[in-house]
Amino acid sequence: MGILPFVAEAGLIDHHCHGVLRTDSTRAEFESLLLEADEVSVLGGSFFDSAVGFAVRRWCAPLLDLPRHASAEEYLERRNSLHITEVSRTFLMASGIHTFLVDGGFQPERLLSGAELASSSGADAHEIVRLEHLAESVRPSVSPSGFLAEVRSRLASSSAVGAKSVAAYRVGLDLPGARPADPDVVRAVSAWGSGRLADPVVIAWLAWEALDAGLPLQFHAGYGDSDIDLHRCDPSLLTPFLRATASLGVPVLLLHNYPFHRQAGYLAQVFPHVFCDLGLATHGLGHQASRVLAEALEIVPYGKFLFSTDAFGLPELYYLGALMFRQALSDFLADGMHREAFLDDDAHRITRLIASENATRVYKL
Amino acid sequence: MGILPFVAEAGLIDHHCHGVLRTDSTRAEFESLLLEADEVSVLGGSFFDSAVGFAVRRWCAPLLDLPRHASAEEYLERRNSLHITEVSRTFLMASGIHTFLVDGGFQPERLLSGAELASSSGADAHEIVRLEHLAESVRPSVSPSGFLAEVRSRLASSSAVGAKSVAAYRVGLDLPGARPADPDVVRAVSAWGSGRLADPVVIAWLAWEALDAGLPLQFHAGYGDSDIDLHRCDPSLLTPFLRATASLGVPVLLLHNYPFHRQAGYLAQVFPHVFCDLGLATHGLGHQASRVLAEALEIVPYGKFLFSTDAFGLPELYYLGALMFRQALSDFLADGMHREAFLDDDAHRITRLIASENATRVYKL
Amino acid sequence: MGILPFVAEAGLIDHHCHGVLRTDSTRAEFESLLLEADEVSVLGGSFFDSAVGFAVRRWCAPLLDLPRHASAEEYLERRNSLHITEVSRTFLMASGIHTFLVDGGFQPERLLSGAELASSSGADAHEIVRLEHLAESVRPSVSPSGFLAEVRSRLASSSAVGAKSVAAYRVGLDLPGARPADPDVVRAVSAWGSGRLADPVVIAWLAWEALDAGLPLQFHAGYGDSDIDLHRCDPSLLTPFLRATASLGVPVLLLHNYPFHRQAGYLAQVFPHVFCDLGLATHGLGHQASRVLAEALEIVPYGKFLFSTDAFGLPELYYLGALMFRQALSDFLADGMHREAFLDDDAHRITRLIASENATRVYKL
């Protein structure tokens, strides 16, 4: 299962990821971070018996000087015998990612910051501001009406290259197709109080404000952890919002999308400002990523699709996300060339677009 | 990637298509007609960098005496150096489609009529009456109560071989499971006034009237342009309507369906009067059409699936729709024979059913 | 299309099936039992022209001493020349299923019981109690308040190894995320009266009661016959119920799931007590089952996926369900080994888990 050389060597921009853990992991923590489950189930067995679990044993073990397919026990013993900084550097360097766009708004205390992440691997890092996290941190220190001004001010002066909404986790993706009026937002902020934000008016307003500030706006879509109701995370539920925001000309990026990746491709085709990726569903699918990436690329123009890992916590997930993505993209391109759909030059250009050029253009890097 | 000879040579009935443009196209118009987007996005790059764009360069270029994979610039320059009538004839003839069922109700002023389409390629053409277009054209000249009688009269005397509903575009596919009562329809017609019809009662009533008139009834389902809310175009939303109309014994045809083509296959399996196709998602997927056609054929009986192109505007789309369909059907059959699922004779029969015999039976051609 | 020897030889537990018919079948009955349709449609042709129809001719014919690909006429003539008991024994024995978990609550008068099924093939059988059938049979003999106590008593003393809910058929899968209060259930039972149960409160209550009794709980999900509204059978609609019941620690099993099998894999990944299968969509897909099983196994941990046939009526469906499952699992494993995702030993372990060990653990067999 060789990877085409120009895909293997393409420098990657990871336009959506999180930090890596500052510390070693127990087996229980390691397994739970491999998948989206909160914890391993005694009913269901080890998460090493999954696509991503096998991928760790096959692909990560050799980077820690273990044989391919080392057992889970051997792997974790070896991993914990090394310093976590060394482990992280190894996998980050091997990923071939030269630029990270880091959403640091989830569990920041456990994770390396974007700057630390970058410095550990000689890469660049840029911040993605997580809107709900920003709102929750601003809220306690201002009045409801002051909240609006403060959020606007923070977004306007932000050094972030983009914003991210987790509306999918909080209220689902059926955002309204019109900008919420300020008085309605003030009322909703009052009703919210503080703490975890799950008010649909405030969450929709944050999305509009990010676009007003010119920040490319990411939406989590599709599968994630057990907090979501998957059927409310279908990106096509965003259609009224996308229709209403098209004229603003600011990019909107649909993350992950699995198993609605075809729906995301449709949205990226018909709306001029919409882009998509497969995020989590590359390392999460392991050796099966090729079929799903091919599906994701069925109707999306190649100028509209980006690479990301959604890696969180384990540095292995950066490496596996990049490796599985390269394997899947290579399979897609090799099949296309075999079918005479395009020539070698075209395959090179598609690779550059998806690996980095689309991200560079969208985020103005 | 050879095509099995009996698939390559099968005469096709295209049971859902539109006309071709009367005039040459600028690059912007050509690109926008390749996909479902309204226009090319400066953010997202050329639509030639898409599955269908590469298919034009690979498969259409040689028919205009250009080398395979000619550039977009070369292709359009050559195309515009020829008369559009000649270009259209070339692609229509090469498609191997001998009968067109033409929905002429969308932008008729820009397009060749069915008769013109047919005469330019020596084929036959039949009309599909677009229900909402009919209603919108009748409405200004009659009273609300006269409207019902006039539509009934038009449908009863129509020379069309079938009708088409674009409920998906106007109100979504969750039509009620009961026939609207005439007084309710009269009230809804009054409330509508005139212009673009988007009243759910009137739209449901039109569908019932078409079936009453014995006209096989097509529904747009699945993806289309940016007017639709994709999640409201899942054909399984039609279930109450299909359950209520099964006893009428008049065929209902679900068009396109992507990415809900498996749902469409289910409906065609369990309801005696339901049929489906993949329409737009053959030329739209280019070299990736084979996987999706195989998915579409998973659970549908082979007597229930039809060929169509949904070609609109560009004659290339007839050719590509037919070619990609042949390639995909050939791949499906070759895989089935390789797996010993059926013999050569069976593969021939399946081909005849899907290529033309199912359409002949459904539309009584 | 060889099957890996250790997959071909694995003993299977069929954790969801029904009985086989006591009598011969006419061609019309045979065809209608092949698919989920009520009857063959004159508009649509023979159901032998379908994936499962071809599978009967290819794989079942030789077991009746006919040549491969015998015609439908030859097949049925030969089948009806034998005693149905002999036909059933032949296919049941050839399936390699050593344990049946039988839902006997649908049309029991037409079918062999679980015990008869088992004795005819030298296998073991266990009962799955169908909740709505239990409720409907209890209802006429008790008062509304007595109904609750009687159902609880029946479940507590049941010899069944699990329970099954057909909420999908009656009310859809969007069960509430909280246990119904007894007074509300009593009111709902009163309102129901008796006969076919389609009350959402009673149906949700039954599911909670099964879990309280410690019975692993199966839900029909995804496609079935024309009674269902497919979009209401998406297993992700169960999310609030699954979230609310996770702490009970009793397994919940999502059956069939097609075309929502990826959604089911997500639920089985993130909820500790959730498991899934592909049921009906193995024999129903025939030679195309491999792609769909691979999709179903994309993100589910291998300790969370089970084999089942959902065979009903025709003994051929046990054999085909088992055979297509073996072929599909073998294709999945062979591809994984070819891609170096795992070694031979791992492939053996995955096979054992899915073929029988997961079922043994879940149902405490």
C-alpha cells in the first residue's frame, strides 16, 4: 500500500487541531483518547481492538523503536519509559505538518499551547478562537449589554486567524437564517446567566460576530463525543445560515462531517464561501480512511477541501491523521490516474490544494 | 477501465433531462453549468478542478478533435470556434441516447425544446410536464376555484408521458399522507395569489392530480442547486405520500437521490409503484460514479431502476451522464460476474432493464 | 472470491432471527419473503432480479442438487419436490450457526418455534421476548394498573435471554431521555385500550422495564418492511434514551441499521452499553454485502459488533445471511491484512469476537 511520493512529501497545514497532553497517560486514559468514548467499557473490550488501535500498533510502534504490530502492553510500556516531550516531538516531526491552527479552548490546562506545540516540532502555529469558550470567559465580568461590546472588541482585536463554533455540541446545527437582533441577544445573555453556554440565540450571534470580524468560521459537524445528538449535527441543517451569510464573503469551514461528509461536499459545492474537511475521520478510521475520503471528494471542488487531524491529547493522532490522510489521498489520486480521470500534473495540483494551498488562501496565512 | 461491450452498445432512454443552450457559453457560464453552484467562487477556484471538470477535459475534448486532458482554455477556445449546433449534435449523438423525456419547465427560453433536441440527434423526445410551472402559468388567467378545473383539464388532455414535481425545492418532501380536499386547495390558491408557487397544499394537490390523470410522477430528491435544504429532500420523507398512493397503481419516480440513494432503493423495494435513478449523480461524480451506482443498486430490484442524465444546458452533460453511467454499470456487472453472483445472460438482462426496458414499461412508450 | 478458512469455519451465534415457515411456498410467497415488500409488483418485475434473488440461484441451488445459477422456475420446482423439513434442515445445517436467539413474536402461527428450529439442525436456541407482543397479549386480561405489574412480573420471570423493541415500527426511535412515570403509563395504557400497541409512552416504558429486568435490549433500526418511516428509524434518534440508560449497565443492541450503519457504529463507540449489527443487510445485499460491512466496521470497536441474519420464513435466508456475512468479513479482514493493518492472529481474534464471543458476553450465554 505505497503512498505516491509527491503525496508522501507534501507539507501539510493542519487547519483544525488541539494540543497534546503535558503528561504520560495511563492505559485507561490512552484508550479513551483513541476514540470518542468517555471510557473503555467492560462490556465491550479494549479500544486497541479498533481501527485506530490497530493503527497505533502498526504505524506508531516503529517510531518508538518497537516492531510493527507490537502489543498494546509493549507499546504503552515503551512509551512511558520515554519522556513525553520526546514522544510528542517524535510524532509531531514525523507528521510532516508545518503549520498548526490550534483550537485551544477545550481543556487548555491539560494541553500544550499552540506555541509550545509548534516549538516542540519546529512548526508554525496560529490560534483559532473558540467562540463559546470566549463567551463563557467574558461573561462573568460584564453586564449583559456590556457582553456584546466586549465580545465584539475581543474578536476585532484578536490575533486568531479564525474562529470555531461548537453549536453542534450545544444546540445542534439548525441555526436561524437571520442575524439575531441585539436586544434579543441581550435578553438571551441575561437568561443564560453564566457557566456553560447553551443558548441558541447567543450561539448564533457569536457565529455572525465572527464573520463580521472577518474571521473564517469553523463549525464542528458530524460525529464527536457522547455529548452530541448526531442527527442534529448534519451540516445540511446549517443551510439557512449559509444562505444568509454567503454575501459576507467570509469563509465557513465544516469540520469532520462523518457520516454526513457527502452532505458537506454538497454545501461546499453550492455555497461560494463554504469549505469542508474530514478531520477526525482520518485517524479514526485507520486503514479504512481511503473509502471515506473518496466519498468526501465526490462532488466537492478540489479548491474547497482541506486537511486537518482534529488531534487531541495524544501526539500519535497527529501522526496517524497525517499518515492516513496521505494514504487515502494517494489512493484517491492513484485510482483517478488509473481511470485516466486526470494526469500526473493534475494530481500534483490537487495535492497541493488540499494539503496546504486551500488553507493558505482561506486563512490568509 | 474498459466498458463491457453490451453495456457500451445499449441504447438508452434518458427519462429525465432538460434542454441544451441555444448559444455559446462564456467560461463563467460554462463552469457554473458544470456544477450546481450559481457561480464560480473566487475563494474556491475553478470548477474545472472537480470530478466533472476533469471528465470534460478527458472525455469531451477528443470529440472536439482535441487531445485527451486538453486544458480548460484550449477546450473552451475550440468549443467556441465551432457552431453550438454542431457541438450539441456531436455530444448528443455520441451519448447513445435514443429517447429523451424532457422536463421543459425550467428556463425554457434559454434552451432547445424537446423536439429540437430530438431532431438535432435523430432521437425521439417526449414531454414531462412540470407541475409547478403548469400551475404558475395557469394561475393568472383563472379564479381560485377555476384553477382546479383548469389544471385538471390540462393534465387530462396533456400529451406528456409523465409529470414532475419540484416539491423538494419549494416545500421539502414531507408531503401529507392524504389527498387535500378541494375547498382547502381553493383557499390555498387564494392565499398564494400568483407568482412562484411555494404553498404545500397546492403542491401536494398537484402531485395527486398527476397520478389521477394516470401520469407517472417524478420527484426531484436529494441534491440540487443552493435553493434546496438538503435534509428536507431525503426521499424517505415521502413515505406517507407513497403509502397513500400505492393503491392507485401509477408509477412514482425518485430522481437523483444522492446522498440518499440507499433510502430511495429501500422505497423502490417496498412500494410496488416506486422507481428510482441516480440522475445528476452520474456526470456529477465523474470517475467516482461507479461506487455510488453500486450503492444505489444494493437493495433495489433491477426492474425498478432507471437511467437518466438530468443534463441541463451543456450538451457535454448528456454525453458524460451516459458515459459515466455505462462505465459504472459495467463496473457493477463485471464485479458481480467476477463474484459469480450472476452469469453473462443475467448481466445482459439487467442492462436492458435499466438502460431502457424499465422506462418503456413505466412510461408506456 | 475465496473466504479465509478461519472465517469459513467459525461457529456463529445468530443473535437476531425468526423462525422458518412450516410449509412449502408458492412462487409469490417465496419472492415476497426474499425482500421487505409485501408482494411482487406487476410494474417492477420479478424479485429474483435482485441481489438476494441472484444469491438464491447461485448459492442455494447447489444445496438442492441443482446447478449453480439454476433458473427461478427450476429452483422452486426442485424445492417443492422435497419436504420442507428436509429443505430447512439442509440450509440451517449449512449455515454453520450453532446458536439461535429467536424473536418469536411476529406471526408465530406460521413459523417453527425456536426449539423446533434448533432441533431440526442440532443447534441451541434461546428466546428473545418481543416487548410489544408481550404487552399486547397481556393487555386484555388485566386492568391498566394491573398491566404494569403483570408485565414486570413476566419480564422478571422470563426465561428469555434478551428483549426486543419494535418502537421503530410503531412510533419511531426518538424515545424520550427519561423513564416514564407509572401514573403516566397507566393513563397511556387506558387510552390505548387494546390491540396493536402504538403508544409512545407505553413503548418507552417497556424498554425501560426490560433493562430493569436485566434483559439485553434489541431495537429494530434502519430498513424493514413498508410499515416503517425510514427517517424515523435512524438509530441516532435513540441518543437521549441511550444517554439516560448508560448507567444501568445493561446492553442495548441496534439491529440492521442500514443505511444508518455508520450512525450505529458511532453510538456503539461512544456509549459503553451499546452494540450493533448489520442483520438483514447481509442476505439483503447479496454480493454487495462486503462494502456495507466494511462501512459498518469503520469506527465501531470490534468488541461491539455482532453477527445476525434476521432470517424470517425462508431457511435459505439463514444460509445466505451466514454465507454473505462470512464473505464480507473475510473481505474486510483480507483487505486489512493486505494493508498491514493487523496480523493473522488479530484477524482470528476479530473473527471470534464478531462471530460469537461478543454475543456470548452480552447475553451471558
